[in-house]
Amino acid sequence: MEEGDSAVRRWEDLDNDILVKILQSFDLFELTSGLAQVCSSWRLACSDQLLWKMLDLSVIKSNFIKIPLEPYVYVDCQSDKTLTRLLRIALNLSRGNILTLIFHYNLYVSDDQLTYTAERCPRLKRLVMPAWNRIKKTGICRAIRIWEDLESLTMPSIANPPYVMEEIARNCKKFAELKIMGPCDILFASTLVAFLPNLKVLSVRCTVLSKGALVIILEGLKKLEVLNISHCLITEVPPSSPRKVLTKLDESILEKASRLRKFLTCMSDSCIMCQRTRNDEGLMRWYKYEEDLWKVDEVRSLAI
């Protein structure tokens, strides 16, 4: 080097910790856009576990149309290909380090995509997947068998919950938190009591909830510490009478709930979310409201 010349440091010579710190400010699309292909140093940094504790796919929606038959949605082929490509790159970079996986409520994952994902993040502790339209019983059960460390699940309401809860009970010994984004009826409540008696946290906010199901939950889940029924449309069907919507909780419910560490409820006429639940008849149409409203939960550990 001649006198007066200064040394020029190359990007690939940048300290790995500094490069990882820079990459932490990048979003998912930037991290998967080809940065890892620049050189071996950048690929090492792009695969650092600090970048992949969480894979947040809530920024992605499927391009779909509703159809009258199961699975009730048709997803555009290009939309599927885009998601598959993103999963392939992200999961390869993550090297099995993902602990939290979040899907948008309008991201309709296929069985093959779910299996591919489960196999590449076996240490998963939290799954947020509010849409199961295209996932079959065998697909979700196969994934749950892989996720032995699963502790928290956000899921939609489904017609036949026992097979899922039984699979969780059999395989996920640390499972403690559940959020159901949809109606909770007597069958669902009874299933929770039968298969997840050690459940500690449950949220069924912004949906229709039968009083009978609420009683089963309060009486049957002996280890439950936190229950969130905020903004629910709570219904009761008295003998030989039409369905009645409760305007307040009676003393028997409050007494049963008094053992809980937290019992979160809101049934106020002045509450906007309560009004929205009533207007949507207990089946929240999240697409009508603020983009990230579906991510909200009064239970901090279940919020996104």
C-alpha cells in the first residue's frame, strides 16, 4: 500500500455481532430478499438465532375468494407459491430456532405448507394461526406431534375440537395458554375440561359464548388462573324459551370466577368492541375494522 492510501474495510469483514444488530432492524421481506447470498459472512449473520426467535407472517394475507363448499376459500396459485417461497427461505435461515410463529387470520395455509413449517421449527412454543380452512385433521395432528414444546396456541373455533385437544394433551406436556377466535359452545368447553385440565390461561374474547359453556369452564378447569371473556355475546337458553342475551353476569357466575387470579370481562353498552360483537352477532368480521385489531387481547401474553 502506497503512502497516503487508507485501508478500506469490506462489508464482509464487518464484525458479525454488529452486522446482526443492523439486520435486526430489517423486516421479513428484506431478510429474505437475498441478503444471505451476498457472501458467507452475511449468510452467517442472516442465520443468527437472534433474528429468528419469531417468524411473524401476520404481514401477509392470501389472495382468496370465498366459495360455498369446503374449505370455503379458494386461494390463488400465485399467492400459494409466494408463501411457499417465503417459508422456504425463512425456515432455512432460521435453522430450527423459531419459538413463535404468527399467521394472519386471512393467511390460509395448506397441509403441505404446515408440515414443511413444523418440520423446520420443532422447538416452537407459541403458534398463532386463526385460520384452519385448508388444514385437515391429519395435517394439524402431524404438526402437533412435532411441537412437543408448544405452550401457547391461538386457533379458530372448529366443529370437532376433541381430536386437536387430545393430540395436544398427548404430546405437549407444557401447554398452558389457549385463545379461541370464534364461538365457544358446550362441546368445546367440555373438550377443554376433558383433555386440558391443567390449562392456566384461556381467552374467548369478542365472540358468542353460551352461559352453559362458561359454567363448564369455571367448574371444570380447576387450575385455570386467567379467563378473558371481554366483549363476548353471552347467551342463555332457558327451558321452553328463546335464546336470551345476558346484559350482566349473575352472582353464581361471579362466585365461581372469584377463585381466578384474573377474570377479564366487559359487557358495557358504551364499549365500542362490545357494540361491534353485538352488531356482528358474535362472529367478528375483523376485515371491517382496523388492520391489527384482531391482534389485541386483554391478556398480555396472548396479544401480538
